[in-house]
Amino acid sequence: MLGNQRERLPDVGSLLVVGSGKGGVGKSTVSVNLAVALARAGASVGLLDCDVYGPSVPMMLGVRKRAASSGFRAMLPLAEAKNLAPEKKIPPLTRYGVRVMSAGFFIGEEQAVAASSDMLGLLIRQLLYSVDWGRLDYVILDLPPGNGEPQQTLCREMALDGAILVTTPQDIARIDTAKALAMFQNADVPVLGVVQNMDGLLCPHCGERIEIYPHSKEVRTRLDQVPVLGSLPLDPMAARWSDEGVPVAISMAETPFGQAFCTLAREVLARQQTRNSSNE
Ligand SMILES: Nc1ncnc2c1ncn2[C@@H]1O[C@H](COP(=O)(O)OP(=O)(O)OP(=O)(O)O)[C@@H](O)[C@H]1O
Ligand SMILES: [Mg+2]
């Protein structure tokens, strides 16, 4: 089996990816809040921001680096990949009970990264092995958009235990999400389900539901067969809290929006438990 030759992170129960072929659909929002919700449900969780060109996790968790670094090499002083001595590993930051790492911790907020895109797979794989995660139930990888790097390297070289897709309702996003789905399925990565984000807006004045993006009528057979893990409305408060660096799983915990992440975390826990027991 292909999957058996892939590498597992030592002491990590499940390595999950959150992805979509489409940009801006809410992958980082889902990654951050799923991680926080899993931690609140009692799991030990790590979160790796795999977006080197546009890392969002630092801002979403209120750990910002405004000053530019003196070079991209500052990002990865440790390039010996998996057999790094423990004392050389990078300690993650802990936010809201989640151990977090991002290229954005090393690169200034408005600094451009000079690495070519084909280096990204190597970089993220090294970063994954360079962090002192400790013993964790889950590490969640927040992927950048598209099907290029680091997705290709991760799918090829790492044993990924589950993929969560994020899409918005309209076909232009679903087309790209279907591509990401095909990429994971072709690589034998189990797809746990899809989160439908920005699915309507409740008018704050009259409460009427407004469809911002039209629900696609196109049949996308493979995508339509994937379980829906949750549906999130578009909520301006969610974007505001993200910019403030407080995850909605905390700041809006009592609202339906915040609760949706508790439900998502429960779904993920249940699916992983089912998978683990069927693999025993
Ligand atoms: N349901 C929502 N309601 C309101 N704002 C949202 C919602 N989901 C995401 N956002 C906001 O939309 C923006 C894009 O979200 P996010 O960064 O999570 O998307 P992404 O898919 O990770 O983007 P990228 O492709 O750049 O990585 C952010 O400002 C985020 O706060
Ligand atoms: Mg993102």
C-alpha cells in the first residue's frame, strides 16, 4: 500500500489537512477554530500554518510579527529534516490551548518571501519536523489554496489521516474544491468531509436570510458524495474577531457560529475514532 510507505510524525495521533483548491473560502478560519474547538473538547492539538506566501494564522491568533526579518533563511535555521536533535527543535507557541507554528512567526507581516514555489513542499516538510510538538492527538495543517506545493509533497511523503475541504456555495468555488478533492482521493488521503462556508447571511436588521453566493445547481458527483461536516453563515463579526486575533470558537462560543465549530470538532473526533477502531 502506498500509504504505508509514507512518513508518520512521531508521537502524533492524527495528521489532518484543511484545504480547498479555492482561495479565500475560509480554510484558515476553519483550521484555527477547529484546532481550538478540538482543544476545548479535551484533545491535545497542534496547528501548522502551511501558507508561506500568505500566512493568516498569526493574525487570527493574535501573534503578529510586524518587523521584517533580515532574510528568508531566518525562517528555517534547522534544515536537517526529521532526525533533528531535540535541543535544536523550535518550540511552538501555545495559544488557546493549541501548539502553533507558522512561517509568519519568522517573516515580517509585510515582507515578501523569496522562496520559489517548488521549494514550498520541502520547506513545510522541514518545518513540520523542526517543531517540538511533543505528544499530540492531532496536528492540523492549514493549506494554501490550489493543488501545487506544499500539497503535492505532503500528499506524497506524509501519512495524512484525514482531509477536510472548505468551500463556498457557488460553482466557481466548488469547481476548485472538486479539484482538491480529486487530488486527495488520488493520493489515497481519506476525506472526512466538506465545510460549506459563507452559506448565506442573516441580515442584522430584519433577520432575513440573504444568499450572497448562489447555491450551485451543477452536479459534481464526487464532491456531492462527500459528507457535509457543517455549514457556516457569512457573519461580519467573525471577520472582525479574526482580525482581532481571537478565534470565534472562543469569542462567539455561545452563538450558532461558534457552536458550529464544536459540532465540527465532535464530527472530526467521531470520524477519527471510527477510523482508528476499524484500523485496529
Ligand atoms: N463565515 C465567515 N463570515 C465572515 N467572514 C469570514 C467567514 N469565513 C471567513 N471569513 C473571513 O474571510 C477572510 C478569508 O478567510 P480565510 O483567511 O479563512 O480564507 P482562506 O481560505 O484561508 O484564504 P487563503 O486562500 O488566502 O488562505 C478572512 O478575513 C476571514 O476572517
Ligand atoms: Mg488561509
